[in-house]
Amino acid sequence: MCNSLTWKGTSLKISDTEANEDFIYYLNQEGISLRNDEGYYTLENQANYFILEDDFVFQSKNLSLLIDKYTHKNYNDKIFVYSSQNQSFQEINEVLSDKEKYLRILENNILDGDKRNIDLSVNTLNLVLEDNTKNKTFIDALILLCLANKSSYDAENIKSEFQIEEKSFTVNLNIASTEPIGLYPIYSWIINDEEYKSSHFVKLEIVRQIIVNKRDITNVESLLIDSKLAYKRIISRKTNDYFEQLNRLKDDFLTLSKNENSILRTLNLTFFTWIGYLGIELFKIITEYNGQNVIDYLLFSKGTKKGIVILMFIIALFFIFLAYILEIKSLEKSYYVIKEIYENKILFESDADENSKFESTIKKPKIGKLQIVVFIIIIIVLIFRFLFTFHWK
């Protein structure tokens, strides 16, 4: 900020110098009155105008003064933000109003500080203030007053206590030195996404419960995900049977896994039975053969009867593997039915990660790659042997 522009309380002192002529001109053009004192002009805190607010927040070390300035803004009408780069005012009239909700929540909280009636809009401040460390820390301080059951603050420090039954968790924040937490996404979800009237009170209690349980407020993304999941269970009336659903999901997983193992065991048993019959036939051929080269006889000898026997083994193996495929497909249908049931019960969040979350719990039954390879190799060998049993011209 230029040295010819200084803040005193919530008012801006503008030196009557050539460097400020354009700034004073634009303020007058906008109809903003300035008090003419000796050697400088005084710009009082404007209700509908945000002028050099980033500079004010940056230089201020008094939370009470910050709150005092922004509670005197008018958030129910059009507001105008001054851009020092463009030397113009930008009209903003599409701000999600949260002032009344914010005030109602604070009325139910225990607040110890210079000012309890904090009548402002966090949404608006988050929009008009630049995205820098000091501004974000100030926004965090305002949000902590809302989220916590009990808060106390002085010039620079705020102490917020989250309490659920006998459990509690305390957060300390210094507006001058603490790195911002970035709580606005949680605040925005609580206040702005209103599924029904006063749903923000339910969301607020959920967030408090999760913060106390986790004893951490810095991982905002994780807190928000957990809060949304818990809220969906509540509004869908699934809180009482949530853990019962988890147990049923485990039972379904075990049932699918057991059935898949049973199918694989049946395939192995049937396949080894098939191998046994094949071995018996080979044994008969070997014992009845009177020649010298039994390997050549097994692989290349001709004969219609041999072709029919080999064809029967091919057909039998084909049906064995077909039965295995049909059983796996049947399990896949069961898998999709279970998945649909649990999705409808909102056990999992319906977002881009939904499939991965479900499939990480219950694996979809699949045809084994090893079984496919073995089947293909044996079928190819038998087909070639079948073709060698005939006298081709």
C-alpha cells in the first residue's frame, strides 16, 4: 500500500497529493463522499463498497477491528468492489447470502469476545478478498466461530473448542502468524448446499462430531468427504442399520468368495475325472499295441474309431469348460445385484470413485486366466490329433 494511504481504525486516510488525484476522482465519480481534513481526505467505512480491503486486512493485527469493519457492510444489496489495477468498481450481485444462517448459528454458540453479534457474510468476504495467506486466515477465524461450540478471541488469537458429549477438541489460531487451514469448503457445504430448511444445523453437528473423533481440523478434504458420507446416511434414514449393512456386505462377500471357490473346485474335480478317463483310454491303447514305436502310434496313427473317441473327449472338455463359464456368469449376476442394492442404500458415495470403493470391498467374479490357457492348449492338441486320425487325400 502506498505511504500516502494509511488506515486509522476502519477509515482510510488519503493524502491530498498528486499521486492520489485519480483515486480521489474515481471515488467522487462513484458518489462516495470524503471528509476533507487538513492535508488529507478521510474515507469512512462504506456499507456497499469494498475499497482496498486486502490492504486493510494485511495491515490489521486486531481481530475485533476486522470484525467491526465488516459487520458494518451491507450484504443484502448490491455491492461494489474497487480494483486498484483497473481503477474501476465492479458490481457483484450474485453472492449466496449466508448472513442470517451465520448469525443464527452464532446465537447458539458460546462466544467470548468484544463483539458477539457478528452480522456479516463469509461467502461475500471469501469472494471479494484476494486469495492470500492473511485473508484466508481471517476467513478461517470467522468460520471457526461458527463451527465450534465455544470460542473466545482477543486482538490476535482465537481459541475454539469442539465438544460432543464428553469428548472435546481445541483449535488455536493466530491471525498474524498461523498458516491458514482453508476451512471455506466445509463452511460452503454446510451453509450453501441446503437440501431442506435448516439442514445446515444437521451438517454442522456432523462436522463437529467428525472433528472431535478425528482430533484434527487441518485435513479439510478428508473431513468434508466423511461429513458428506455421514450426512447421506442420515437423510436417507440409514443410520440405525449402517453397521448391519456393513456386516451383510461382509457376508455377501464371503458367500461370493465361497461360491467362486466351490465352482473352481468342481471344475478341477471334473477336469481331473476327464483326465482320468483319457488316461484309461491311453492305457488300453498302450497295452494292446504290439509294435515298437508307441509314441508314433499314439500321435499319428489313423482310424475312424480313434477319431470318434477323440471327438467325444473334445466335446466333453468343451461342455466342462462351458459349465464353468456359465457358473461364473451366474456369480457375476449375483455380484451386480448386490452392488445395486448397496448403492441404492447409499452405503457408498455416488461419485466418480463409487465403483472403485465397491470393488475394493467385493471383487467381481472372473474366469481364471490359467483355466483359459490350459483349456485352449488341450483343445488345440486334441483337435490336431483328431485331424490326424483321418486319411486325407
